[in-house]
Amino acid sequence: MEPVRELELPSAKRHDWLVLLLLAISLTANVALTILWRENTTVRVAYTGSPAAYKFPKVGTRLDKLRLVRSDGLMQDLSFGNEQQPLVVYVLSPICKWCELNRPEIDSLATQISGKYRIIGISRTADGLAAYVAEKSPKFPIYSVDLGSGGDIIPLGATPATLVFSPQGTFVRGWTGAFIADEKKQIASYFAVSLP
């Protein structure tokens, strides 16, 4: 029987360690740059199911441009900086029951703030959006977001959510969930309106 020989592993060469060190430095730099980028831009938020889990952008976070898809499928860019009025974004979904319950309030809000604010709806999905717009006849345009456009992304977490942006595109205020109880009072007070 032959004696068992130990396997000899080649010793790590100096350039192998240098490559590992450079990879570690690169990874660290990428993580740091990602954190800095996220602090200074709109946060891309994964879809969540609970209004309590919704993460608004930081107050003062600026949007430069949104690439939107109209309900008829055509693209439309919404650029900030030259707007005359603040923008109210109502995040909804055609199948959201709370969004449907909010419809009288959001339509009333849209009518009452017309001329002072611009209001748009953004759906989490384009699926069923054209049929929803045709059936419900909302008081404001509703779009879906072109996620592949490279433009800014408004957080599309739980629906419904109401977000306010300044004419320059900076995030000012937001609310999540149905317009009931305290939320309804806060929204009515903020916009100085009366909601049904």
C-alpha cells in the first residue's frame, strides 16, 4: 500500500493578494457611492403592501424629470424647474380597494386645488389602466411610470399615497392610505379645502 501524500497547494502569489485588495477597495467605493447617490436623489422603493411601510423621499429630495406613460401608451416627460405650480402626485393602482374608496375625496381635492396645484395620478402598473381611466373618468390625468427610462422614480409603495412637490421638483409633504380620520383632516388642512 502506498503512503498517502499530502496535497501541496501553491502558495498565494503577491499579485493574487493585490487583485483581492483592489476588488475589496472597488466594492467599498461602490457601496459608498451608492449610499451617497441615494441620499441625494429620489429613492427607488420596492413595492410594499402596507401604508405604514411606505417610505417617502426625504423632504427636499429633488426630481429632475419623470418619464410617464399615458393610458394610451404614449410616453410623456414631466420636467421640473419651470413649473408655475406645485405638483400633487396621487399614487394608485386600478385594483386598489382603498384607492376606489378615496375616489370622491381625491376628485374633490383635484377640483378644489385646480389653479393652485397641478395634480396627476401615477399607477404602479399599466395593466388595466386604460380601462380604469375610461370607466372612472378621473378629474386629473393618470399615468404609469416608465421604469426603464433612467428618469427619477417616485416611490411606488403601498397605495394610495399622496405626495406634494414644489414647482422646482423638491419633495415637500406626503400622506399614505385612505382619506379617513386624521389623514383626511391633515390633507384638508394642508390644502385649505373641505373634503366629502
